Amino acid sequence: MAEKWKVFDNLREAKTALGISDRALSVLNALLTFHQDTTLQLGSDLIVFPSNKALTFRANGMSPATLRRHLAALVQAGLVIRRDSPNGKRYARKGEGGSIEQAFGFDLSPLVARAAEFESLAEEARAERKARYLLREEITLLRRDISKTIAVAQEEDLAGPWNDLLARFDALNETPPRSAETAVLEAIAADLRALWADVDNALKSQLKIDDMSATESHSERHYQSSKPNPLLDSEQGLQGRLEETSAPQPEARQPPIRAFSLSLVLQACPDIAMYTKGGQGISTWGELVTAAGVVRGALGISPSAWKDACAVMGDEDAAIVVAAMLQRSEMIVSASGYLRNLTNRAREGKFSVGPMVMALLRVAVSGERKSA
């Protein structure tokens, strides 16, 4: 037993595997309309016997020669069986009471007998179509992410093999034909995945290298300002009086060396621009720090946590952290606790803002903002 229209839907899905055309299916659709029941059952009368004229009408005016060709294709594919009368015509012989005793035409029983096969082929075809769709989608996303990341790196003048990566990308940027098979799409996707991994590693390496440079520079300055006093205890009083009159003023804190510009930070954390006066955007590090102070209150970060972060990380790095927290605020339960944790890690030398910026930049480039 099988529902004829469900079987027909499965045949439409599996037409490539069965080697039948859309026109042949339209003829089969016409044949099915001549069977009154929606359920087909083996052992019952499954022979339909329409004339060619009636079939032509229900097949949307198909020419007789085309109709005969597609009827033959259905028979060859094993979807119907031709039951010919002695004179080759299609008709039914009725018995007493009007019931059909014998019919000559096209037998639909293969549709019932092979219903499970057709359903399995349809599932395979659907899975194949979905796989092709997902591969095409992945190819599109990989191309977009690669091109945007390389463009950002070149605009920011980041060190790295960006020209070579761009040349590889250009060689892979040809759109596959609509008829491309899964194997072809998978090969293209594999090449783009490998390229994306190299692009991502190039960006990651650059940020990591410059982050380490910034940490080393900070440590060197700290070491130079922490020399022990070589004077004897008896001379300390005199030295103290001399320092009051001749000691140079403390050197202003140097801005940290970082691997990224302000524009790169704003590309990774664009939402903070909405917290400027008049929403006019951010063009200086000072404006970023000011906006971070506003965001600090909006996120519920306590003044003491913000002050501690600025003291340990520096105003600008603390502002970057707050901008990043705003960008992923949906994932943070306690903003004050989160910032204090990062501050403690920074105090121990276990945290820097570079990887955080890099991660958000990758999210921004891929268009999945706030999903990190």
C-alpha cells in the first residue's frame, strides 16, 4: 500500500538517480490522475487505460510523438508496465454489474512494489542536495571572511604574507557552476579552509608577536625605574634633601606598544561607538577611554573595578577590554567580576588584550557579531 502522491513526490526527488526527466514525470502525473483512489494497493485494480488524446490534454498539450517517447521512458525505468490488448488499444472489459473484469493499459503496481526504494532514493537525493547547499554556503562564507581579513590586514599595514595569501585567494575565487557535483564543491571548500587557516594564523601570529613586544617593553621600563639605592644608610638624609631640590620630575607613562591601531579595535568592537557624545564615533584613544567610562556604568561595572583595571592595564587597554565586554555582553553575567578577574590575570602577566581583539575581529569579519 502506498499513497500515490507521496510516491510521486519521492520520484521527483530521485529523478536523477532513476534517470527520468521532468517531462516523463509530467506524463506519469497525468497517468496517476486517471486512478481515482489516492492510495494504491497491490492486488487491486491498478491499471489505467486513458487514450492518447486524454493523456495529451492532461499532460498540458504534449505532442503525440513526445507523449509516446516519455511513456516508453516510464516503462523502461520500471515505473509502469504496459498491458497491451490484442489490438494494441487501451480499454477495460466490464462484467455483470459494471465491474471491470479485465483492463488493458498501463499498470501502476511497480509504484507500490518499489515505494520503499523510491523513498530511500529520495532521502539520498535530499541529503545530497543539502550537502551541496551547505558546501556552497561554506564556500561563500569562507571567501567573504578571507577577503575581509586580508583587506583589514593590508589596510592596517600588519606584517605578514598578505600578498601571497591574496594571490592564493584570487586563484580560488572562481564561482563553481550550478551543476557542480558534491566532490567538486568539497575540493573547493577544502582549499579555502586551508587558506583560511593560514590567514587566521598569520593574523594570530602578528597580534601575538606584538603583544609580547608590548609586554617586554613594559617590563623593561619597570626594571629601569626600580634600581636599588646604592647609598649608605648614613648618607640617606643628605640624599633625601638633594632629591627635594634636584630630582627630575617622574617621566610620563608611555603609551603601550600594541599590534593594532584604533581603527582595528573599532572594527572588532564597533558597538562602543554608540556611547560617544551625539553618537558621532571615535577618532582618538582618548575618546575611546571616555566612551569606555560611559559603558562602564551601563554594564554595571563598579568604579573601583574600573579604577583598578586602569591602574594595572593602563587606561587604553582597560578601555579596549570594556569595549570587548560590551561587544559580548550577552555572554557575561557579572561585568564587574569579569573585569576584576581579567585585571588580576593581567597583574600576574597572564592576560593581554591582543587575543581578545583578534577573536572579536574574526567574529566581526565573519558577520556573526555578538555570537562569540
